[in-house]
Amino acid sequence: MRQPYDSYPTESAVTKVLLDRVALSIDEDVNVTEPCAGDGAITTILQKRNCINVFSNDINSAWDGHNSYKDATKPDVWKEWQQENPIDWVITNPPFGSANLILPLAYKAATVGVAFLLRLTYLEPARNRGKWLRSHSSKLTNLIILGQPRPSFTGNGRTDCSTVAWMVWRKEARTDTIVDFVFDWKQ
């Protein structure tokens, strides 16, 4: 059974892998937006790592402590957020079914780049994202694939059969993508 709003919280160690392996240059002067913040797990780790300017949002207003409760699949919402504060980075674990709508909006809004935690199958050039993936292939700078044990998004330690990866796209093009296979992420 699916969780309401496709809410699958991110283990803190998963976010730490991203921050330990990719130079995002996140500090007190950088504005980060977490558009699918859920229980705030990613936001909490970012703040612990000295990222003070984190704007958190979730469509589900039952979660406390966010800056807003809007639908991150809507272009007007991103325009509103950009008017309030510049968006340097977008870091999120979006609902997989909405990722194809959120990722292009986030990338367009960000001045530096985006880091999305997605199923590895997201890289399949499906109809709803194939053109975007192809046109942004030179911008995919990091692919961090999390291996055994797979992360748990259930809250009870159970995992599913899907491999997930942090996928980082930056505005500044690179000639290669750094692929990192992480099997010891929980240690």
C-alpha cells in the first residue's frame, strides 16, 4: 500500500552520503530549497552541516515546521519561491511519480544545481522525461548509487527491490559524470 502523498522519509545516512561525496559548496551564504520536505529529514541534515538558509516545503500541511505547503509540480509556485529568495540548490527526495514534473522546474529555478534522490530507473528515457534527460545529459555531474543494504523508506527498516541514487545536475556543464558505487553508506 502506498503512503499518502508518496511520503517516504529519507534516512539521515543517505543525505550524509551526498554531502560527503559531492562538493556542493553549501554553507551559510547558500540558499537551498527542499520542495518535498516531508518529515524534514533532509533539511535537518543540511542544517547540521552549516546550511542555514534552507527553505522547506511540503504539499502535506500535516508536517510541522515548513516554510510553505504548496504543490512543487506547479510552475507558478517555483516563480513565487524565486521572488522570495534566490534558489542556489534544490536538494530533495521527491515522490517518484511527480519527479518528472518537479525536476525540470527545480533545475530551471536553481542558480547552481539540483540533487535528487531517485530510483535508478529514473534514468530510463521514458516518454515523460526522456527528452529532458537527453538535453541535460552533459549537466549530470554525479551519480551516487546506494547499494547493499538498500535504504529503507518505510520507517521500520524494511527495503524494497528498487535501487536508489543521488543524481546531481549542475548548470555548469562537465565532460564526464562521476559515478560512485556506495555499498558502505550506513557505516
